[in-house]
Amino acid sequence: MPKTISEGSYVKIFSYNPGHDGAVVILEDARLVMSIEAEKDSNYRYSSVSSPDILNAIGEMDATPDVICVGGWWPRDHDEFLRGSNDNAGYRGISECGIIVGQKRFLKKKVEYFSSSHERSHVLCAFGMSPLPKGTPCYALVWEGSIGAFYEIDAELNITLIADVLNQPGNRYGLLYGLADPTFPKNGPYPRVSDAGKLMALASFSTRTTPSAEEKRLLGFLLDGPFRELTAYEDLENAPHLDVGLDDPEFRNFAGIYSDAIFDTFYRFAQANLKKGRPLVIAGGCGLNCDWNSRWKQTGFFSEVFVPPVANDSGSPIGTAIDAQFRFTGNPKIEWDVYSGLPFREEGSVDTGRYEIHSADPDEIADLLANDLILGWVSGRYEIGPRALGNRSILAAPFRDSTRVRLNEIKQREQFRPIAPVCLQDEAEKWFGCDHESPYMLFTHRATTDALGAVTHVNGTARIQTVTTATNRRLNDLLVAFKARTGYGVLCNTSLNFNGKGFINNIGDLDAYASEHGLDGFVVEGRAYLMKSSEQYQCYLKRSDPSARQDGLL
């Protein structure tokens, strides 16, 4: 119940997640003002919050907050493990009894202090950001590295744990990648944090659905009982797919079988224990698995399925802030925009001699892309969550598979990784069979044409982002211009980042990336920097120069 702030009153909340995928959030009058993610601005992926992140957040505030929130996390040390904490509500627990409420001092003023569990933060993030009105009964699924559970949310926002269906689903999922990867130590207690996302890409290569007898035994080890390191598998040296490498076709077949087995574990539980026809909200890192999200929709078991773009732990401080807002004001809903990160920093040195620099309109940029240039694209504030949605992106024409190959080379990552399309909303059904908005790149749809080779995965699907003037006007205008030039309102869209780091958010890093990674140039807020040394750009200039044609240069 509210403590010192009356229901419906204006409230400013400062919230942060201290652990993995750290972020600092400002919520004001039930609106997400800012989310500053620790990995962004070329910091290491999955970073914890550091002092610069806190200072950046404070720099965006114009007044003292009413509430300071800290998301629950694992105990800081052994003493806290034994005795508990007065400041940290911990990792598990959904009861309101576990919430910590008190007062702290901020700039010599007393402010409310709030901490609830990491588990609650996921549930509240998914519900609070969803389009479901306050008071809508629904189910929640939290599946991530550690938690794999269903919850019931009633009309009063009481949360009931229905069951822990499978513990550590994310860790179990990523562990299979390590089995086949010769570089992964088999006594490693947990998979590498990037392995689950890579396995998602490999699972799409699967062409069979039935495991062999040896694979059934391996499935039992991976899914039954407690999560264990690979060395606990009896006769590991003869285990199927051990160190076979990630290109092995039978391993890729098993990756799909394993992915289906995890999903089916949760779906069978839902069929047996949940009421059909209610909405489902999803949170946790496994909520970034587009194949699983799509399967939840395709089952038809739930009336609707919502996944926030911050399903991973970067959404945890948003969920904690929503939890605090609900406690102090009675409101569990917020307004939000996916482009709520920090603005791009243009201060810093750029080697301007490398570029042709000028203002460029959408028609010119579309023409450059249609002529096979690959460009960095910066617009407005960065996206919250890990998916690039057209404000910190690399864009390219979607037609040739060779473009996908080049993009993966630029990004210095494995060639089995797909490239996603960004698409005009009114073109989505024509090219991908999608008759509704899908603005956050969280669901897959099947391509309806062979013409989009760069953005169609090996199994014929694509992880699309739809765009309208309302969701991203500048990107929409570019897609309209590209459609006028090519007949397709579709582009390749992948994240603008150094390998293993978050989005680029300053001009110095962008200059270095373009030079070191082989971009043909980049566009920042409509200003084009085109690389003079780019072979593609030079070819484009020759094709565009009438005198070159007259002189027989083409």
C-alpha cells in the first residue's frame, strides 16, 4: 500500500540494476524518461553498472527523485548470504513481504528507498510495459539463465508462483553450444553469456526432429535433474557431438531438437496447468529467443503474447521502478518509448580527410544503399534493450546473400549468424506474411519471396522489425525512398557495435569502426560521411558521373 506518496500523485523514480546487464532508469509521472545501459557506448556486453553510468543518469535529472530503487541481486558477499541485507531484496521471491522500504538521503534530502527481488522486477517489467490495462488477469513467464517459472497475476496485481517448470533454462540452453565447441572448457560451471544467442541461430539449420538413442540420453542429462557442468556426463568422451565444431550438420540438427525440447517442456506444463485464453507476458533473457516467442503465439493457447524489448536484465530496473510506483501510487503501468537511451555524442576527433562529408537526404542515402554500399546509421537516442532498431544500426540492401557474408565480416562474427530485416509496416505482409506491427524484432516470420537473400535465414524465416512514421519517422522515410528506388521497402538492419561490446554512441568510436571494420561510410542525423577509400563508393561515383560514361570509364 502507498506509504508517503498519494495515489495518482506525481512521482519521480531513480532505479538501477546493480548486476548483469546493468542499467539506470529514470521514471517520471508514470513515463520512462531515460534508460542508461552499462554496455552501451562501446562498453563490454552484459556489463554491471559503474559510477559513470550513475553520473550520466544524475546529469539527466532536473530535481531530486522521490524514490530511489535498487533491483534485487545475488548476495554481495558471504556475510550478506548468511545474514541477509537491509538494502538488497535478493534474487528470488515474489511476495510483497520480501520488499524493502525505507528512507535514504540524496543531496541532503530524505527520499524513499525501495528494493524488490530480481524475480519480481521481471514480472513487473513485462506487465507494466505491456498494452494490458491495469486489472487484467494474465500469466507471466520468466525464463532466463537461472529462473524458469510461470506466474499468475490477478486483477489486484497479486503475483502467485504457479511452478518452477525448469530451473536454469538459459544456462542449460547455452551449455549445448559449449559441448560442440572445442574451445569451451567442459568443466566450466556455466556457458559463456553469448553462447545461447548463437545456438538460437544454429537451431534454425536443423532438418530433423527425432533424436537418436544416444541423443535421447544426452537430452536426459541436459534437461532432467539439476543443472550440471558437462564433465558430470557419464562417458563424456563418447558423448554425441563432443567437440565436433559448430559447422557439423548433425550437431546443428540436434541444436534444433534441443531447442524444441526446452520449449515443449514449458508448453506441456502450460497445457496441463494454465487456463487457455488468457494473455501471457514474457520476461527474462530467453524472451529474446524469437523462435520461442513465435511458437508461443502459434500455439493459440494464449489470447495474446507480449514480450518487452528489454526482456533481458536491462529491463530489471524498469520493473523495479514500476514495482515502486505501484506501491507508492497504486499505478503499475507506464508510458515508454524504445528510443529512451542517451543521445549520440558528436564531440571527439574524426579524421575528416578520410571522408566526403555533406548533408544527405533520404533519396541519396537510399541510392547509396541500392548500389550496395553498407552504411552505419545514427539517429536520435539509442534503443533500450540489445536489439538495434534503427537508431544505432548498420544498414544495407537486402537482396544478396553476399551482403550477409560481408556484414558478418564487418561485425567480425560467425557466418551462421543471420541478418535481420527492417521493413515498412505496409510491406510486411507482402514480403513476410506479417499482418500486424512487430516493432521490436522479437518474432520470426516466413519470407514470401526469394528476392531477399541477405535477410532470409537458412530455414526461410526472418526476424523482422516493422516501421511506421509513428515509430521511427527518419527510418520510415529512408525505407520509402529505398522502395521508390528498388520496389522493396526493406533493408538489412544489424547493430552498430564492436564485437563483444554495446552500441557505438560517440563519433570517435564510429570513425574508428568505419575505418577498421570496412564500412563504406556512415550517416549521423542526416549528415553523410562517405569513405573515400571504399571501393563500393568509388564505383558508385563512377556510375553516377555522366562524364565517366562519356569517357568510356564504365
